[in-house]
Amino acid sequence: MTAREFKRRLLFLFHKNRLARDLEDEMQLHLDLRARKLRSQGLTDATHAAQRQFGNRTALLESMLFQVHRHDAWTYLASVALLAVVSLAASLIPASRGAKVDPMEALRYE
């Protein structure tokens, strides 16, 4: 996995709901248009026929959303590891600065 792909997947995790909702709205629009076309051709069960022609919506959503699947463990593990490294650095940097200060000097200023 390249750095660019990891960044794209990480950003996707934060915007997944918005992107999925937009894609769901787009697919619903196409289903409605197809059902309207089938109804104009005289088909009585146009909604179900449009869904059958459109295909599996869940598989389509998963394939279109940056190839990050619901069970994509590597992306989730990598994002957790990244957050752990950032939190470790955020705690170690001030601690190392504090360890360099002489205790008597620190108490003198208080």
C-alpha cells in the first residue's frame, strides 16, 4: 500500500457516511429514472424490475467507495497504528523536555 493510497483510505474513513449518502442518493435517482422509463413502456411492476436490472446495490457501493470494504482490516489497523504513534509522540515530547529540567531549578521558580 502506497502512502497516497493510505492517505486516501484514511480520509475516506472520516468522510465515509457523507460519501455513502451521496452515492446512495445518486443510485436512487437512477433507479427512479429507470422505473419511470419502464412504467412508460407499460410494465406494471416497474420498481422491482428496475432494481433487478440495476443489480446488487451493496456490492456496487463497496466497489465504488475507494475500495474500502466494511471488513477491510488493514485500513482500520493502519489508522489505529497511526493514531497510536501520534498519541505516543504527543506524550513523549513534553515528558522528555520535562525530564531534562533540574528539579531544584523547577522548584525555585514556583
